[in-house]
Amino acid sequence: MKVAVIGGLGFIGSHIVDSLISDNHEVYIYDNLSNGNIDNKNEKATVFIGDILEISDLNTFFERVKPDLVCHHAAQIDVQTSMKHPKMDASINVMGTINVLDMCVRHHVKRIVYASSAAIYGNPHYLPVDEKHPLNPESFYGLSKAIPESYIRLYARNNHFSYGILRYANVFGPRQKAEGEGGVVAIFSSLMTEGKDCFIYGDGNQTRDFIYVKDIAKANVLALQSDKSFTVNISTNKEITVNELFQIMKQTYDYQKQANYREARTGDIVNSYLSNKEAFDIIGFEPAYSVVEGIKEMADADGQKIS
Ligand SMILES: NC(=O)c1ccc[n+]([C@@H]2O[C@H](COP(=O)([O-])OP(=O)(O)OC[C@H]3O[C@@H](n4cnc5c(N)ncnc54)[C@H](O)[C@@H]3O)[C@@H](O)[C@H]2O)c1
């Protein structure tokens, strides 16, 4: 199949490209390099540098490639940026997605898979958070990831293509930058490698659902292969505390210092993990990596592991 990965030079998108290529798909990347890295490019993929807000470039890409499937991962991913610049954030995440959907209609794409986020749920009312949980985003980023879901469902219904909406927990792994969602693993990794002090906000007992990027890539391949339309969480269904994460990383990176604690940040979610039952029932998704295994592989891949 011909697959267009929009945002395929970024952290998650580039791992999806690698998985699709090892599954013998023909892969075409569209990315404006605003946060991606050309070094993430798989040598077997074809790259077009362009912006999803530039309709004529996007149209040229779709016209030349004629993709069967579209995997949409381009987004403004920084929560703080979304709070300072909600219009810019919405323009990329909402209007950009509408542009991609228009191209799917115009160029007869069969299916779209969209990267959504746990940020759309806001503060959990119950745990684990399942797909029926109300959507109460606490940030403009959460809002701008939630709104495209409704556009996708309506476009798909009116134009007879299918969709998979994947709501990710906190993703970590090689190629992740220290900013953005799930950045704590990347931040600890770079601070530990440089022997610098690590900070934990609050008492460190807050929990998160950390999922390894290769499991996210696997979920995308399964979602692209399906012909059903669905919205599912992609997660481990397990919570670990930030203190536990710090200890795992401290051991893997042979880091000698203790964590420094800072006052909790207002608005930070206390505990969160997502149910992945629907993803298992619909596409047979199960994560293969534990956090310990993911951290070890990540440290090896980045050439940072000391012990
Ligand atoms: N990292 C996480 O933990 C996480 C969690 C939930 C959801 N997500 C979602 O997954 C997707 C990928 O996230 P990521 O962490 O890999 O981020 P990333 O920034 O590494 O990847 C996004 C890619 O999109 C590109 N891009 C951004 N704006 C663009 C535009 N206007 N036109 C063309 N390309 C553009 C960037 O250059 C980058 O390569 C995003 O949609 C994000 O919202 C990420």
C-alpha cells in the first residue's frame, strides 16, 4: 500500500515510517521540519518538505503520491506554546487537519489514522480513563487535539472513507525532544547523560501511563491495516509514579545524584492511566514493552547507556 505519513520526520511519525517500511509498504513523508529532524528519515521513504497549511503544496503532494492510506501526525505539540498562542496552535492542529481531510476527499484516500492525545480528557474523573470518559481538556493543546476528532468522523461519514483515531498516553523513546508531551523521560535522559541535576515537581507520587514509541508504531500499523472506523486509547493500562520512573532511569543511566523536588505546578494532573481494552478488542493491540525495557532500549539507541 502507498502510505502518506504527515509529520513523518518527527519523533513518533519517524518510528511509524520505519515500521511501515519493514512491513513492505511504500512510504511518503510530508513534513515542514518545524520540529522534525531530517536525520530521522528512513532511507527507503520519500520526503516532501511542506506545510499542512500550504494548500497548494499539500495538493501537489497528494496528486503526485496518490496515497491509499494517510497517517496524520503533524501537529503543534507543546502545551505551553498552546497557552501562549492558542490561535497559532488551533491553526496547525485544527485547520491543518481539515486541510489534510480535504485532500483525502479530493484524492480518494481510503482511510486516515489520526494521532490524538490523553490531553483531551483533562483531569480524570475515574481510572483507568476509558473512551467514554468526558472530554474536558485543560489546555488549548488538548482542545485542538480533540476538535479534529469530530471533523474526522463527519468527513469520513459524508465521504465514505474509514478512520482510526488513536488517543496516546505519554509516549517515550529514542528521537524524542525534551520539550512537549511526555517530555519527562527525554528531559531526565538528557540531564542524566550530562550529569546535571534532575527536578521533580510535587512529591513525585503523581502517576502516568508511559508507553514506548515502538508500541505506538505497532498500533498505527494495526490501525492502518484495519477497515473499521474507531476511536481508541493506545496505552499500557498501567500507572507508574514519577519517583519510580526516576529510579528506573537512574539505574539504567548509572546516575549518582538524588532528585531535587520543586513545588507542584498548578494544573498538573495528579494521577492518570488509560484503559487499552478497546484497542485490544478492535485491532488486537497489546503493548510489548514494559517501561524498564523501553528505557533500556532507548538508552542503547541513543548511545547514552552507561551500565
Ligand atoms: N509525544 C507524545 O507523548 C504524544 C502524546 C499524545 C499525542 N501525540 C501526538 O502525536 C503526534 C506526533 O507527536 P510527536 O511527539 O512525534 O511530535 P513531533 O513534533 O516530534 O512530530 C510532529 C511532526 O510534525 C511536523 N509538523 C508540525 N507542524 C507542521 C506543519 N504545519 N506542516 C507539516 N508538518 C508539520 C514537525 O516538523 C514534526 O516532524 C502529534 O499529533 C501529537 O499531538 C504525541
